[in-house]
Amino acid sequence: MDDFKNFLTKYWGAILGGLIATILLCTGAYRLLVVIVILVLGIWAGNYYQNNKETIKSKLKKIIDKM
């Protein structure tokens, strides 16, 4: 019993993550998560571009000049 208890305390995060992933896959809610992740990445990229416009332009120019 102690071995099982040690296993649970050591890997409880992975077990919980696996259960949540299984529930999301069974209900089809993973599609919503994909949309949310893409939306957040788009917002982050737009904000990054807005704040670092000159740096991005100079890096892209260097890459294009190397080609």
C-alpha cells in the first residue's frame, strides 16, 4: 500500500493532467482550447510587433539581405 501511495504522491500531477486531457478529448472541448491558444498567440504576436516594430524590421531586413 505504501508503494501505491508513494506512486500517487510522486506522479499526481501527471495523473491529473491525463484525466483532464481524457475528459477534454471525450467531450470535444479540445477544439475550444486550440482556438483559445491560437487567439492568445495572435494577440501576443500583435502586441510584440507593435512594441518592437523597428527591431523586427531591422532583423527581417538582415535576413532578406543574407538571401
